[in-house]
Amino acid sequence: MPRLRAVPYLDTGSDRDTVLLTDRQREALATIGTRVRLPPRMPIYRQQGAANWVFAITEGVVKSYRDLPSGKRVISNFLFARDLFGLAENGVYVNSAQAITRVTFYRLPVRELIQLLKRDSEMQFQFLMKVTHELREAQRRAIMVNRRDAAGRLAMFVALMAAHADTTAADAHDIRDVPLPMTRSDIAAFLGLSLESVSRAAAELERRALVTFEHHLAHIVDPAGLTSLIAAL
Amino acid sequence: MPRLRAVPYLDTGSDRDTVLLTDRQREALATIGTRVRLPPRMPIYRQQGAANWVFAITEGVVKSYRDLPSGKRVISNFLFARDLFGLAENGVYVNSAQAITRVTFYRLPVRELIQLLKRDSEMQFQFLMKVTHELREAQRRAIMVNRRDAAGRLAMFVALMAAHADTTAADAHDIRDVPLPMTRSDIAAFLGLSLESVSRAAAELERRALVTFEHHLAHIVDPAGLTSLIAAL
DNA sequence: CGTACCGTTGAGCAGGCTCAACCGCTGTGG
DNA sequence: CCACAGCGGTTGAGCCTGCTCAACGGTACG
């Protein structure tokens, strides 16, 4: 059943992401939606396509990207478990979406979802908090990409992925091994860098003994050093 | 009374911004809120301050910005009539806000607003659409700032301001005179450029006979040329 | 009239982009 | 079984453009 993850607008005392939705609400969503499982690299929808569904991830990683007139590809966001995706405008998706890992999500028909939200005001409020959360995250990403130096951007990216990693760890700061299921090219398209720059930035972080990279895993060697580099924006 | 402006998620047939909120809903908001008028440059709230209010602009321009540890200042957004601002996380504002022009807004107490939204599901839906709209705009801004060339960024900025300008013109593309009430420094902090680069970019747009700048007004000389420069991202 | 602020312009520097070569791995077809 | 192409990734050389530092002009205000 679908879940949602969001930091609340108002203070709730705990600084952990609040798990939204009651069991009853999750059941209602599961009832109107369809559970779908897809293999890696599978396209989910294309920009300008009719936006008939909103998607709620339960497992895996999805990328949301946009192809620009020039042919450049920008990745707006990576989506994880308990995230929503399927942003649209005037009935058409503004981005394309594609599975990165094997992914499981609930496919929710928009019109029925809207009716459900209008009937269940508490659940609609959870969705409002979720979208508000995404707006904050988008601002944070904008600040990250604002940095001039590639190493700093990549450092922030690793920290961001660490925050999204399995929350089984008691504290996000204790996470040392960060899975990076996306390719270098995806990271570049997300950070607004060339993929060569990402590669060089990774080499620099290793040279500075902050993070090591192997395959699709980043290992944080010096959390304090990484944090101070991130704070230097 | 407050209004909201948003492009809907679903197709409504018209591509104009849909004016949200019924008269009754606007009255309800005016009842719980306070109408406030401020002179230019007046601070409204500070980042990390207790987030007790959400604001709905009826007239004027506001900037929402963030001071980074390094001392750099980033402008996340400019807000216009029929915009909401006051984004918070865990009960504290994530940005600071300051009036640019003389501004009038409704100051809505968050807790009462939430209660009102939970009671009036249709109005809550309008707010959900508004935040969704802002999320799309944030993605669009991210793409704008992604550009390498300063002239292209400034061109997109002028087009963005034209879209926000008085919608008295029948078509946004017909707007030639675009007020830019913010300083060059504000534009630079918004676009992620140095203010010298903004100045040089303005000079280049004038040299290319696309836009002329005087005081706080941009005059679009060659709309087609400007559009093609913008599309070249 | 001096000061402060906004804005413009110039010189030199630095960091990221482009183009290009190269490595290792994988899947394919002769 | 091997040759080859394709893809992801790394590294190097040189260029380009935006940043920094600096000087200067115009305007508003005490």
C-alpha cells in the first residue's frame, strides 16, 4: 500500500520525516489504484503525454527528466519510496519518467484521486503537505546547483542521496554507504554539469579523502569533512 | 480580498491562468486574515523565524530569499499579486521575505488556515493546485538557471517577468514594456550570476537589439528574436 | 558638497565545457 | 572461441565564459 514521506509545515516535535496517511487512507488509495512493478530502464510516461495517472512509489528509484529543444536532457528529480510523481499542467505531463532500478508503485487515476481527496479532507491535507515538501526540496536543489564548484555540487548530491537512503539507520548522519543507482550521466544531468566534470569531481573527493566511489556505491570516509565542504556554499 | 493564480493540473480548455477561489472562499480567507500594506524594502519575515502566517498578495512585488552560511544571498522567488508565500518547515520559515514595491497582502494565521482548509475541501483543493503550480515554476526556474550563458538567462528572466506583468494585455506575447521593480543585484541573486554579469548581459541584449533597459523597465524590441534566444536552451 | 548606493566597464584569472583518446566490461554475431 | 561494437567511465589539452577585483559615472539624500 502506498505511503508518503514529508517534513511537516508546522512543528511536530520530531525532526524525522513524518509518515503520512492512515491505514484506512492507504487502503482507499490502493483501492482506486493499480500496483505496478517494472524492471530497470523501463519508461513510465513521456512529457506532453496525457496525464491520466499520479504515481506513488513503494520501492525503487525513478528519474523524472525533461528533454530541451536543444537536445539537452535535464533531470528534474530522482524519486524514491514514499514519493509521488506525475506532475502535469493542463492535463499533460511536464516531464518524462523512467525507472532506474526495479521499481514498484501504485498507479492512481487522477480524476478518481481528486474525487477521493475532495471527499477525504484529511488525506488531501497529507497530499498538500507532500507537495509543499517537494517545493522546499526543489528550492534546496536550486541552491545546490547554484554552486560554481563541481566537487561541492557532487558532495551535496551524495549527502542528498544519503538522506534518501534506507532510513533503517537511526540517524541519517550515520549512513556511510550510499547507493547511487543512477549513472554518471544521470548525475551530470541532475547537477547541471558535464559528465566529465562529475567524473573529475568524484576523483577530487577521493583525493581529498572525503568519499570513495565504486560501481554504484559511494562510501563516506569523512562525514565531518563532507559536511564542512557542503556548508561552504 | 485574496485571490490565487495557477495553471491547473488537468486540462480546462483555456490556457490562461485560472483564477481560483469563489467569492465566498475569498471572504472566508479575509475573515481569518488581516489586510496589511507595506512600503518598499520593508522586511516581512526572516528565515528560521516562527512561521505563524501564510501570506496572500493582492498587489505589489515581494522577494523571497535565503542567506547562505558563506554570506551569499540567493533569491528563491519573486512573488506577485495572487501569489502565496510563507513556506515553512517544522514551524519555521525556510526563507526571508521583503517587500520590493509597495505591497498589499492578507496575513493568514496558519493554524486557522489549516482548520479552514480541512473544513472546506474545495478551497483546500485550490491551495493544492496553487502549490503544485509553484512546484512546476520552481522546476522551470531550475532549467533557466541551468543555462551557461548570462544573456540567455536574462532573456528568460525578462520573459518570466513579462508573464507576471499585468495581465491586462490580451496575450502575454503582446507585452512589450516589462517592469523590473527589483535591482540588478536582486536579478543577479535570482539568476545565480554576479551583478556585473547581469549588467553585461543587459548590454549584450541591447547590442543584439532584442531588449532595451532603462531604469526599472525592460522594453522588448524583438519578441521573435527574444523567443528564439530563449528556445535555444 | 560629501556620502552612499546603483550601475557600468575593463583586466586578469579560474573553473567548467568541448573534443578527443583510452580503458574495461558486456553482449553479439561470425 | 574470438572479433567487434556499444556503453559507462576516466583522463588530458585547450578554449570560453563568468567571477573577482577595481575604477568610474550618475543620482538621491542629508
